[in-house]
Amino acid sequence: MNGRDGEEAGQPAAGPPPPPLEWKFSQVFGERAVGEEVQEVDIISAIEFDKSGDHLATGDRGGRVVLFERTDTKDLSGRKDLERLDYPVKHPEFRYKTEFQSHEPEFDYLKSLEIEEKINKIRCFTLIIFTVSYLISFCAKVQEKKVKRVSEMNVNGSPSLGNGSLASTSASADSRAYLPNGGYAERPHNHLSNDFSFPPGGFPSLHLPVVASTETNLVARCRRIYAHAHDYHINSISNNSDGETFISADDLRINLWNLEISNQSFNIVDVKPANMEDLTEVITSAEFHPTHCNTLAYSSSKGTIRLIDLRQSALCDNHSQLFEEHEAPGSRSFFTEIIASISDIKFGKDGRHILSRDYMTLKLWDINMDSGPVATFQVHEYLRPRVTII
């Protein structure tokens, strides 16, 4: 065997590639029969991975959160297992972990407004989950709670005492208290209750109860509820890298919160005009920079992304950078602004790139180049000729 063969022998054997993923469109969990009616509260409305990719959280229109955990990487501990990750052995697998009710339907009596329980946005940080309904933000922490039960309450079952007499767990006939008239009492002289009595001579030893953990359950507890700060539909929530603050955004405003203070927030962006008839665009999404705690970006219905610096002023009316794609002359139509509206934005891990999603495309932006996107990925280009019909 030559050296090359030895090197090849030392490499882990590459197995056959896994079968391709079979994609199916489904807005609910579980298998559905053909023609089976889907309840509206069961439709999934939000989905999010945590940063590690090991947990997946979903929210539905009924206000429920379902948490899944990745299982195909749990048993990888040795070097060979880690080397095997370089080869496409199998697809990721997630199993059900827990679920809880995050939001309930409410009614605002001051505004005569019904607040639905639908989850619009969800953020997953391992086992800390932020959810957003129509006007309320909710923070929950999922904890492992050990179920404990009392065991080993019985006394020592030894058949003999120190003096050689037999021990008994109940009083015998000889231990009855005789009365002067020759009768005997129904209860023994050392009787304490109807259910238990000491044998004559007492117990040789008494074991204290032992509490033992039998199983572990996951329990979700509400840590904070951030309410009464928005007048319009909340569409985004984003945690800051400082670990102390987060933002929530609705159609016209962005508010800054402290994680420990749930009854007060600061308005940092306000695009509401003095006259609502002059309104030309609304906020569609907002997110903090992953490493710079003073920087955040928000998108609008006009297809623009604005980068703002919180150090400039308390109310960030002016942006530090504006990202937009310039239209070709003569290409504007009645539907141009509709399909250009950005539905969501996301920073890359390095913080240099922003990925935006509009009706037709995905666009990748470089924050050092605001003249246009560095890449455009067509998603629904086949629908462009049918826009007028839709």
C-alpha cells in the first residue's frame, strides 16, 4: 500500500448522497386529508431559527408558539463524527420540544378595538422567545423544570429489634390496653391515629422521606409584556447587541425599549405626517445591526432602506444612508410601487450586508455601496406579466 492509498484509507468513507428534499407547501402542522378544512387559527404566521440553528420557533394565528429542537447533531462528540459532517450524510431533523400560548384575544375599550391573537413576528434566542401580536409584545422564557416526587417513606423492614423480639407495623392483640372490668380498649395505648400505630418497643430505625427527580418538563413563563406603546400594526421586533434594549416598529413609528422596563418606551423614528392625506410611505420592517448597538435599519413600502445612527439625535428624523434601486426611464407603472414594497430585511452576521425581500425579488445590499444592490435574485419573475390580473 503506497502513501496515497494510506491517505485515502485514513479519510472517512463518503456515503451515497441523500435523496433530494421533497418540498411541500403547507401552512399548518400535521398531515391533512384531501379536502379537509383548515382552521384559520392553525395557520402558521411566523417562523424563526435561533442563531445556532438548533432551535426553530413557529407562531400561528391562534397565538400559539411551537418550539422544535434539532436532533441530528446531538450525538456528534468524537472526531470521526465531526469529520463526517463534511459529507452530506442526511438532512437536518427537528423534533417537537414544547408549545405554549403566547397571546390571547383582547379588546381595547378606550379605542373600541379588538386585538387579535395572531403572531406577526417571532424572535428566537435559544430558549428566550419574543413574539408580537397586533399591538402587544410578549417575552417568554422556556425552562426545564424537574418533576420531583417523595420516595422511600417506609420504615426499615427489618424483622427483628435490638432485643430479639419481632417488629410489627401495627399493634397486635397483646398490645391492647386492658380495663379494670376485664374488658379492653378498642385502641392500643400507644395509638396515634386511625391509620398508623407504633409497635411495642418502637422502631429500630426510621428513614426520612427522600425527594427524587423522576422526569424533566419544559415550562414557558411570561417574563414581560410590553403594551400600550403602538397605535398601529406592529410588524417588527429586534434585539440590540448591547443585551439591554430592543426596538418594536409599526407602520409609522419605531420605539426603543429597555428589556427590564415594560411600561415605558422612547420614540426614535416617526414618519407620521401632520396631515394623514400627505402620507406616501409606511415602515415595513426594522432591525438592529448585529454588532453596532447604535445602528439600525428600516425599510419602507417604497422599496427603500434607511440606515440611522442613534448617536445623532434623540429623534432620528434624518437617515445616515439611503439604499434604493433607481428605476430605468419609462419602466414605472401603476404597480411599480406595489411590487417594490419591501416586506422584510435582515442583516448578515458580519453586519456589512443587508438582505431585503420584496414582492418579486431578493436583493443583497452592501452598506458601503448605496448606489444599488450588489446582487438580485428573481423569485416570482413568472408572475410579472400577470401583475395586472393579481
